[in-house]
Amino acid sequence: MSWTDERIETLKKLWGSGKTAAEIAEELGDVTRNAVIGKANRLGLSSKSTPAAAKPKKKVIPAHRACQWPIGHPGEDNFHFCGDEAVPSKPYCLKHCNMAYQNKDNS
């Protein structure tokens, strides 16, 4: 089997239409799938496989640091948490931090 100009044009057309190397080999006849791939590479035809799209980066949303001081009794309908802005690295707002954390000399 030789690669005539006509066969090369057929290869280019079929390759561009998205046919697989095996399908092209079958249509051309008397040529293997690997021969089709090799010729396509030598002709500089683009690869059929496209790289996978990059996963979109997740946006980092800063967590709302809310005071977790309980208001009311957990069994009551109006039970909730304070919700004011918490002191950095503490679970409570300034008011509730003063209630929760006391110096040993002030007790």
C-alpha cells in the first residue's frame, strides 16, 4: 500500500470529520489503524483528543463569625443564638466573651 495524493486527501477529509483511525483504515482499505495514525502525525494533523477542561476554582467565601451564645432554652420556640460578630478566635461576641471568660482574680 502506498500513500497516493488521493488517499492522503481522503485521510485528511476523514480525519477532519472526526472519524477514528480504525474507521479511516477500514474505509481506505489495505491499511492498518497504526499506519493511519502514523501518517496523520507526519502530516501534522491535529490530535482528536482535546484536553479535559479545567475544573472551575471554588470561590473561598469567608465564614460569618457569629456569636454562638445561646439565648433562651433549647426546648422553647424562640430559642436562638446571639448572632453578633464574634471576637476573632473566640466563639462569642465581646459582651458574651466578658461573661464566659473571667480572670481568676475577678471571680
